[in-house]
Amino acid sequence: MRIAIPLANGKLSMHFGHCSQFALLDIDETDKKILKREDVEAPPHEPGLLPPWLAERGITIIIAGGMGQRAQDMFSAQGIAVLVGAMADNPENLVAELLDGTLQQGENLCDH
């Protein structure tokens, strides 16, 4: 499992397409632990660029604050699951919550 989390000031960015960085985390699903974290600069904002860009990096899940339905559909077409409505927190906490089944998903803060 490889998870992408959009970042703003080291925490989950609430506006997915406008983040400055992504945390890419490799997960051991059996032991439910983070094996590696890599922070990468986000590519320039361009509609339709992020789904193939993240798929090329092996991402299987995105944890997001908000993301439009069209973008969610484009990620789904790349085989990437999208979890929206997460609260701003650091990537390690969000992944730990996902792995132990306590990740809170609130309202999707994006309507486009």
C-alpha cells in the first residue's frame, strides 16, 4: 500500500489540487506500520495532471480534506482510492488512524 497526502505547512492540505507538496508513505499492511515517508514537490497545477502523476509513483490511496467529484473519478480510473473529509493533521497520524480504522471522514470541503 502506498498513500499520498497533500501537504500545506507539514499537515494535510484542505485543498488537494493546490498543495505545495505530497507526503508519499509506504505501508506494511500486515504489521500496520509506515515503512518509509518521502515528501515530494507537487507538479504545477494543471487539470488532469495529478491522477497519472500519482499513479506513476505507485499510489493506491489518497487521504484528502477536499476533492471535487470529477477529480475523484479520474483517480478512480487510475485505480487509486480517495478518502475525503479528513481533518488537517500530520501524515503519520492520519495513516495510523486509517490503519486502525479510526480515520474520521467529515464533509468534503471541495464542491468542484
